[in-house]
Amino acid sequence: MWQLFTFPLCPFSRKLRLLMGEKNIAYEVVREYPWEGRDGFWQMNPAGRTPVLFDPARRHALCDSRAICEFLEETVERNPMTGGTAPQRAEIRRLVALFDENFYNDVTAPLLHERMKKRLVLRQPPDSKALREAMKMAHGHLDYIDWLVDTRQWVGGSTLSLADLACAAQVSVADYLGGIDWKGHDQARGWYAVMKSRPSFRPLLAEKMEGLPPPPHYALVDA
Amino acid sequence: MWQLFTFPLCPFSRKLRLLMGEKNIAYEVVREYPWEGRDGFWQMNPAGRTPVLFDPARRHALCDSRAICEFLEETVERNPMTGGTAPQRAEIRRLVALFDENFYNDVTAPLLHERMKKRLVLRQPPDSKALREAMKMAHGHLDYIDWLVDTRQWVGGSTLSLADLACAAQVSVADYLGGIDWKGHDQARGWYAVMKSRPSFRPLLAEKMEGLPPPPHYALVDA
């Protein structure tokens, strides 16, 4: 069985876990905190990042969440999440990059730094200015998600795709860290409630980061 | 004909231009400085980043360099640069991400900030500590490139691939900005000399960023 090296609040691992859930691919989670810099982990992945998907039978490690998602799309045909014509696939991949890079850099990464790493690793108080800025940026991204789900059936087009999974993965980590204010974002909120109710999402909502409990609304499907 | 919105030192556009060169895809360059925040550009790409590949006939914009490369790989069959088995393709994509994200964040982005943006936009002197740190990080990445081309024929495996193009794109921008010291990196240097001699590389070596001339060795194929 695949071994997934990750920690509960890694948004890129969450995207991958949603994909594996949608495709019914079994895996076991191996806890890895990349900031600890474990030698064995860096040997598997010179980028030093989660997720790493390891095949114990072949002693083979797959690295980089987008590369792993493409691999699973190519090797497991059921429930394709990067389907359609070439332009439709390009649109899905554009949005995956937008959430993996822009949403992550603007919102998820500062929240992880201020509310997770400072609390659990650095033992420092969060910087309230950085938190305010991240939440302001979150509003801009939620505006764009509002627009996307207002003009198409799903985030990436007419069907559920990796764009929805990448978006939900970032939003869920930001929400866990108290960085999402849904006020004025009814369309995005409605879409996220649908995503939360999917069976693929349940394992993520049940999982907690040690020493860092989520807010009460986090795991509620209708909140 | 495709229109490529970019500026001369965008490493992600360089990767795409190398791919289009290898695949003999014609395009014209439209100069775009993303830091100017032009409305029309943000409307084409809400991520606000180069490259954008625009099809004037269909009024359709493709965004995100990896999404565009996948699109061209899917739609233009000649000279595939993400070929092989699924694990080989995963390895190519892992390395593209490593150069696009780790090399870029550690080396290219600080060099662009200190030596291009501060000179041309912010009118500030560069921070020598940040430059030293970027060049130190470059040595670590060059060590890894040494190892890669020492253990396989090309960066991503037994054939030229997008991993070589992504790596050469980042190295070339860092080299333009004086951030590459080849001392102790003979394998990487040999590989880069081969890359520089390819016809797909010539247009990049001839192009200059206004107000920021490259060092004399930059465009020499054997330097």
C-alpha cells in the first residue's frame, strides 16, 4: 500500500489526499514534519517538502504534489480529475497553480507560519499585522472563487476537477487556522459546503494537528 | 501566431520559450513587466505573472508556465519533452517543480529582486547579504545538478526533457545576473554548455534586459 509522508495541515498533501479519496486509492499516512529536516526525508525528497508518496514494494518515492497528481491521473483511470479537451485541461491546471502558489503564498503560508509554526516550533506569539494582511488577501481570493462558481458549475469548469480539490485544500487549512471569514462570500461558502460533504473530505476534517485544535465550526459540514 | 507576454529575465517564460523552440512553435514576444500591474494583463491572468500565451485568433489566453507546457505537450506531438513511462514522467515533473520552485525561491528570485528590481524599479542599492545568501544557495543547487548529470545522461533521465529546459531557464537568468560561480561544478558546467549550444537557446542569449547588461561571458557558448 502507498505510504503518504505528510502532516495534518499540509495543503498540498490535502489536495493529493482528496484526489486519492475521489479515485479510491488506498494509502497509509506516515507523519512527517518537514521543518525537522530529517535526513531520511531529505534523501527521499531533495526539495524537503511534503507530500511524498512512497511505494514500499518498489522502494520508489514520488515527490511534488502536482507531479504525483499527474502520475495518479495517468495510472488510475477511474474518476479523472484533469479531464476534457486540452484547453479545458489547461484551465484546470492554471487554477491548480493559482491555488497552490498564489493562494498559498498570500494566505495559507503566512497563516501556517504565524499560527502553527510560531506556536508549535518557534514558541513565539503571532504577528497580528501579518495575520490581518493574510485575511485581507483571503478576501480577494474568495472574491475570485465567488466569481468562478458563479459563472461555471465547478471551480475548474463543468465537472468536479483537481481545481476544486486544490482550492478546497488551501481553504480548509486556512479555515482550520481561523483565517477564513465567509461574510460576503455566499457563492464560495456554498461551494465549500458541497466539497466538505464529499466522502473524500471526511478523513481530513476528522484529523487534528497536535497542540493546535481547530475552531468549532471547522468540521461542521453546514458551517 | 501565438503572442507570448513576457520580459527578458522571466525564468518561467524562458522554460516555455525553450520548449517552443525545441518543438518549432512560432510565436511573437509582447513585452510585459508584471510589476507594473497593467489592468489588461491582470484581466488575462488573475495570478499577475508571466508568461501568458495568447491566441489572437480565438482571443484565448493560456496562463501558468507548467499548465502551458502541458498544453503544448498534449497538442504538439513532435519532440516530446515529457516522454517515457508514468514514473519517468513523474521524475521529469518532480524536477521541473524543483527548479521552478526551490531553485527559483532560493536563487533566481532574490537575484531578480536585488539586481533587477532594485536597479530598474525601486532605485535602491542591492543588499549584499541577500546576494551572498543567494549565491551560497546556488552552490547547493549546482551540487545537485552535478549529481544528476553525473548519474544520468540528461537532468531528467536518458533523454532531453522539460527538466533540462526548466533547469537551464533558471540557471540562465541567475547567470545573467552574475549569480553563478561554476568553480567546482564541472559536470553542471558541461551540461549547461551543451544546453547553450542548442538552437532553441540562441534567441534567449541574444536578448537583453533594458538598462541591465549581462556579464561578458553570459552569451558565450563555451564560457
